Amino acid sequence: QVTSFQGVAVRSLGTSSPQEHPEHGRLVYKGNLAKAVLGVRFFSYSTSIFNLFMMPYIMLKTGIGFDSLLLQAAFYGLIGFFTFVTPVTLHVLTKGYVIRLYYKDEVDTYTAITYNAILSEKVTVFHQKDVKIPDITKMFTTFYAKTKSMLVNPTLFPNPQDYNHLMGYDKLSFYLDLEEEKKTGQGK
């Protein structure tokens, strides 16, 4: 597959699009922030790595130094804090963001694609019965698949029934009663 990107031909090494994964099933969800999450995490990692390699060089060449060992430890501790804490925090916040979600009808399983710590795609396969909805709404969690937190945007499901089935709303008796009530109310 060859596409043009700002006048330059780019050849894609992938053989199939994200929608065409028969081993995972039917694509039911595609996160719209996937590229942003990847870009922010990559930028954070790259600046941290750059900082790790450049700070000793800058310190030696510029002569920035402190006479006090305590001030040196505080300065390097502050630099180290931002070098390591930012990427770790970003990873913790975005590790459950679902890039794509596939569903296999015949076995009632879902395959969630997320990014792992080294920015490659991680596959998590779970059954619909493994989905647990948190009792208290959490900021970066829509549901738990087994014990792993997952974040999806319900409005990005092209078919709302797919979201209802994922969350188990289609199995609730009051959900069915409301649907029947709506139908009988319309028939009057």
C-alpha cells in the first residue's frame, strides 16, 4: 500500500487495516485520541532520555555547580524527579486507554488494544462476563476487564448496542422493561 504524505511516497508495511483483523473479530470501537496519547508519551520519553544524556555534559561544560553537597543533591534530585516522574505519570494515566476494541460474536470475547510502557501495542483478551463496572466513577476508568482498568468513550461506538453489550446493560432486566414500556407507550 502506497500513500502520499506531503508529496513524498510512503509505503506502509502493514498488510491490513485496523478494521481487518479476523483473529480479533469485528472492530466495534476506535479511540480518537490514540495518536495524541502516543505522541505525548513519545515526546515525554524522548525529552527524558535527552535530559539524562545532556545534563551531565551541561553541568561539566558550564561549570554550574554548588559548593554545598546538600544544594547539589537538591538540584540533581529536582532534575531527576521531572526526568522520571513525568513519563511514569503519563504511563499510569494512559495505560488503560483503548485504541481499538474488537468483538468476536461466536465466543463473546473482546480484544482491547492499548499501549504498553515501551509504546508498542498490547493485546488484552477478555470475556464479556469479565467486565466489571466501578461502583464509584473513576477519572481514567470506564470499566475493568478482569483486573485491568480500561478507558473508552461511549459516544465513539458506531453501534450503541455494542457498548450496551460490553457493559452488560443489555442483560439488565430494568433495561428490557424500559424498552417494552417505550414500545407500549408508542402503541397507544
